[in-house]
Amino acid sequence: MLLCVLDDSGSNKEGPAFVLAGYLASVNVWEAFSKRWQGLLDKPRILQYFKMREANSLRGQFWGWSPGQRDQRVMEFVEVISKSGILGGVASTVFWEDFNRISSEFRDVPFHPYDLLLHGSIAHVVHFCQREGIQGPINFVFDEQEGWGNRALQAFDVVVSMLTDHERELIGGRPVHRDDRSFLPLQAADLIAWQIRRLCEDNKHLDPEAPADQLVMNSSALRTLDRVGTLCNTYGIDRLRDMAVDFRAARRLLGTNPDPKTLREWSRSPFERR
């Protein structure tokens, strides 16, 4: 069985982007990972849990640490992620400026940023497993502390209804929520989600169509995490606009609440149309 653990960063609009990111691995890999992660938490100076926001600001669990001490411990956590046998990462991103602009242009289209990110993450994980011949079931785990629990369950049901029968066979069940202070894989998801949001912040000056080799990657942690390989899925303004147009057209043709099977036959998925 596979577990895909996901956490969000930037949901309170504290930066330019809202990110949902995490990692996919087998249950056995996550069990071994958790033992190594707990070992790092228990090192002097002991941490009760790891949260990247607290590490960055030197608050919470990192109160009283020097930047050098913080950087060393963060890189040790990063090394655990990069060497644990994790199958891969996934990161879905929407820029607040783009989302707000499209929401203003298409007031009749009920977009919600979390729905987009959840759909993109699930779709990319499923397609990755299909492409690599990885067998399911895939179960999804979210942080119960972030306030998106009910939204995740509602959006998940819609997302799964849009998948093909073969794709749904890879999904193990509805998402579950865990406390990130006790379910240690979520702390790894928190780390990569924060780092991806930092990447967006560092590159907000770039044209969205700029090639990947022009990205500025200031974080040594993210450069190390890049060894794992992350499926990146970005909802830029052109993609959002295309989706809004498609969604509006679907509602005109199929009604306000079209049957998911009918909608799937009309379009592979309005979230995936280009």
C-alpha cells in the first residue's frame, strides 16, 4: 500500500502562491523514515516536532537557536527525505494574483484554490503510478491542523468522480487526517510545501513561461530535495482562464449540476484541459 502525504503552505495569502505538496512512498518506507526522523527530533537540542515556518523564523521549537544551528538541523531532516527511498514528490501551485484575477473575470464559475490543488496533486500522482507501473492502492493523508479537512473530503469526492474506472482502481479510499506532530511523514510534506512556496517567492519576477533552467533556487535544502524528483503542477493565469471557459461551456451544455459520468465523457476533465 502507498501513502501520499500532503500539506499546504500559503493558504493565508502570506506569499504570492498557495501550494499543496508532499511525498509518495510505501507504508514500509514511511515506517523506516519515521524512525530516522524521530531520531533527529530526539537529538540535542530536542525538538517536539518539526515545522519549517518555525525553523525559518527561529520561533516555536527553534526559539533560541542560531541560524547556523537551524540550518544544520534542517539539512539533516532534508537528508532523511532524500535518502529514504521515497518514490517521488508532488507539488501543485496557484498564484494568488492569477486566481483572484480569474475569479473576478468569471464570477459565475465556482473555483476554489484548494479544489484545484487537490485535483492536480491526485491526478499527477495517479498518472505517475500508471506511467511507472506502480500498483496501488494509494491512500492520501492530510494535516488535520490546517483547517482544510472538510474541504479536502468534499473536493476529493468530486475529483474521484471525474477519474476513469482504471484510475479509480488506484485510489485506496477517502483521505484521512492526522496530527502532524505525531504523524511524522506530514512534517516532511510541510518542509517541501514551504520550500516550494519559497521558490515561488524567489522567482515571482520571472515570466510564467520562462524555462525551468532560469529559476533561481536559493535554498540549499530545495536543491538537495531535488534529488527525489518532484512532479510540479502550476495553475498559471492562461490555464485558469481556459479552465473557466471550459467549465462555463460545460454548465451551458450539461446543466448546473451535471452527472459526473456525463461530464467525464464530454471532457476528460475540465481541470486538465489545455
